[in-house]
Amino acid sequence: MMPLFDFPGGIHPPENKAQSSATPIRQAPLPPQLHVALRQSMGNAARPCVAIGDRVAKGQLIASADGRLSAAVHAPTSGVVSAIAPQPFAHPSGLPELAITLDSDGEERWIERQPLHDWQQRSGAKIRDFLAQMGIVGLGGAVFPSHLKLGLKLGVSPLETLVINGAECEPYISCDDRLMRERADAICDGIAVTRHALQARQVLIGIEDNKPQAIAAMQAAAAAHGFGVVAVPTKYPSGGAKQLIRILTGKAIPHGVRATEHGVQCFNVATVYAIGRAVLHGEPLISRIVTLTGAVEAAANVEALIGTPLDQLLALVRPHRDSHEVVMGGPLMGFTLPDLAAGLTKAGNCLLVKSPALFPPRPPAQACIRCGDCASACPVSLQPMDLFWFAKAKNFDKAQQWQLFDCIECGACSYVCPSQIPLVDYYRFAKSEIWAAERDKNAANLARQRHEFRQFRLQRDKAEKAQRLADKAAQAAARQAASHSAAANVAPASDPKQAAIAAAMARAAAQREAAPLPEQHSSGLNDAKQAAIAAAMARAAARKAAADEAKAASGQPPAPPPSSSGLDDAKQAAIAAAMARAAARKAAADQARANQQPDP
């Protein structure tokens, strides 16, 4: 018999599991309408890949993962997409979430399923990729994407121990108990796939000893695979992953450190069951087992489709008339549902109906008496009373120094507090405030980076504009210098303006050459005019010769040749007389001026 270890603290609340674990799992009826939330994991909401009015088949992808921690979403049944809009969501905040509303057609028509029949020949990376496509997440409450846990093999290869969590320690919840009783073989098939993907050397299945029938069923199914089934002492919260790892292996996993760094990994029994259905049957995660218990007439475990309205599920077990609120999860770690119209999510393992008789109102909180009971019950060895004071005073830096984020919010401290202080509520408040401050800080850093980049971009644009203007001015100066140097030469043909000026000057020159010259320029006369002038001069010479011959015959002397000025004697005589008169007038004027001057 293998040795077991213990973790500090822990409590033993009333179990209250028999009410729901006494009857087999039954199938919830198909609802006429499902509200499938797009946020089905601890990461981002998935992105829709269908539109309103689309007809989808069961198992068809309707929203793809958005980021590393996001999970794909598939159609739980066949039907028509009637809306993609915010709907009530199962979350403590009460805020709506974007959801795909699917009107079922009642046919339950599946897509063509494609299982991995050769998974034993596939690598761990191939199996991880396949599980990511099938939207498998942890069904123990954390809804961490399972394919990421198959890939976290840091420091140790192959994995030393694969731990399967069948403890189910929280009161009232029995869905894993019934699953192990009825489907142990399918669970072991999923464990085999998970072990192959992680190459784990050994498998240990931890189940609390208050579930003898589940232990027996799992031992019978695990024998063929060589898995070890270990009954662990019943103590809350032994179902925590780190607590169960410590019980089975003795290894304490510090906060912020991956379990794989210590050679161990932990999966919930419902999670490995979903892994087996996906790999061996090609079924994405579209349903889960839910415990319906508390102030109801017939507590039960049902297998319900993801997106089933919660009020329709509760109608199956007929809540008492005095019931006043419904908790999703157990009484210690669950939260009150703000709206029962919300659809079932992959994290919904239990719906606990409360009534005043079953859950009396909590007495008013009183002052802390520093009794230390909370510290004794803490499974991670914290000092809850100090964390309470830091959270209440909003001294979040001090709370972080005292390992606030090591708290797993199990509620053991609140359960044992004699002053009835809701300690976990203070821790959740402090964590939310720290996360909000971190988000604001990241947003401020992003805004600062954007502002700095904007300033850099403005300076860059300003420098580039100045450089462009300088280049343009240099080019203009170069063109002006080139035009001045080419003024004495023919304008280059490459400059359109210079070419146009040269063409105009050529046309003007041609027009001047073509225009007639003045009469005194004989070079401008044409041949016809010159011939006419020569003929006229010849006729004049012939007439003068005839006149000279006639005078010679009559005994008169011949006329003298014409002077160089071309004037006859009469004209010359007239000119001489005019010159004589002018000389006489000039002499008279000189004499008159001389007479007017006085004697010296």
C-alpha cells in the first residue's frame, strides 16, 4: 500500500451527497432554445463564426477561440441561429455576456465526426491541437483550456506522475461520483489518451474514501491499463489540485509555479472523460453532468447540453416553494446566480437551491477576536486574519506581501470563523482591486506608449516635411541656374517653355524673310520689276540719243551729260539763285548785328 501524505489545515463539513448520488445520471430533455455563452473558459470570449439565420448541425463549430486561454464553442444540437446578442450569464458580477441563441429543430443531427483512431501514433502536439479544436476545458471548476495543460512540460520530460482528481470534496456535489460509478471505462480511455500525450510514467487516481462504489468501479476499469486507484482521507479541500498532489506524491507546489516543473500534472475525472469522447468518438465538449440538489423534491444528476437555461434544469427537480436563491457550485466555493435565465456553461457542475430551513441566514459579522481558528484551517498555511485587516484597510501592497494570491478561496477560514466574518469575500475584493489596478496600469502604460509614439511620429513627419521642402528648393534653384546658362543657347527640347519660345522666334524670322523690302533696296525687287525698270531706262536713253542727233543736224551743240545729282540747267539755276538770296540775307543780318554793338 502506497504511503499518503497530508496537507495543513482543512475542515470536515457535513457532506450532504447522498441526496443526489442515490440515483443514476439521467438525460435532460432537449430545450427548445439554448443560450450558448461565448465565454466558456478563463480567457477571452470566443469569436462567432456563424450568422443569424444560419442552420447548424450538432457538434459544428460556431465560435472560434480568441487567444491562448480562450476555448472554442460548438453547437450543442442542430437548429437555427436566431440571435447573437448579450444574454444573462452565470457569473457573480451579474453582467450579461455575448451569447449565440440556437433554436433547436429536435432532429439532433450530428456533423460528420472525425475521431483520432490512430491517437497512439500521434504526437502529444497533434493531440493538443485536436483538443483545442474540440473546445475541451477543465470541468473541475477552473475551466482552464486542457490542451495547454498537456503542453506544459517544463523541466521534466517525460512526466513522472499523472494525477487524476476524483476526490470531489465539496459538500452536496456528486456529479463526479456518479460519473465514476457509471462510466469508469470511458474515463480510463480518456486517461490513456492523456497519459500518452504527456508520456507520463505512472497514473494515480485519487478518490475520497467516502465514495466506495466509485473506488470499486474505477479499480475494476483501471486494472487493464495499469493505473493506480488510491482512496484518500475525506477532508475538505482535498479536491484542490495542489492538495491532492501533495497527498499522493508529497510534493508541495508553490504559488506561481507549474506542477509540471515538479514532474506532475493533475486532471479532473470529468475532464479526462471529455478528452476520451473527443479523441475516440470525435465529440466536442457540448454537454456535461450537473448535480441538481438542495431545497428540491428529487435531487439528481443530469447530463445537460451546454446553453440549457438554468431555470429549465431546476424545473426537473422541483425546487421547494420557500427556496429563495440558487448557488452555482457548492456551498463553500459557489456563488449566487443573479439570473436563472442564463444558459448552462462548461463550469456549471452543480446548482444548489437554498431555502431558509436548509441554509439559515448568516448571523451579522462581529469583530475579529484573533482566535487563530482561520489560520489553523487554512490549507495553504496563510494568516487569514492579517489578510482580512489588509484587505479591509485597502492596504493591497501589504496583502500581496502576505501571499494573498496563494489563497485558493476554499472558504475554510470563513466556515470556522466564530465572528461570522465573510473572510473570502474580503480576499476576493482585494484580488479584484489589485487586478483592476494592474489593468489600469497596463492601460496607462499603453496610453503613454501611444502618446510617445505620436510625438515621435509628429517629429518624424515634421523632419520629413522640412527635408522635402529643402529638396524642392534645391531642385528649383538648379532648374533656374540651368535656364540662365542656356539663355544664350537654344533652349533644350526637354523644357517645354524654352521649346515654345524658340519655335516662336523661328516663325518671326521666317515672316521677316518673307516680307517685301522697301523700294530703295533693289535686292528686294523681283525679276519682273527689274526688267520693267531696265526697259524704261533703255527707252529714255533712246529718246535722248534721238534728241541729240536732231540738235546736231540743226547745228546746235549737244546737251551736256547729266550731273551726278541728276538735275537739268533750269533747276541748277534756280538753286544757285536761292543760294545767292540766302547769302545776301545772312550778310544783311551780320551787318545789322555789327551796327548794334557799341564802340569800345
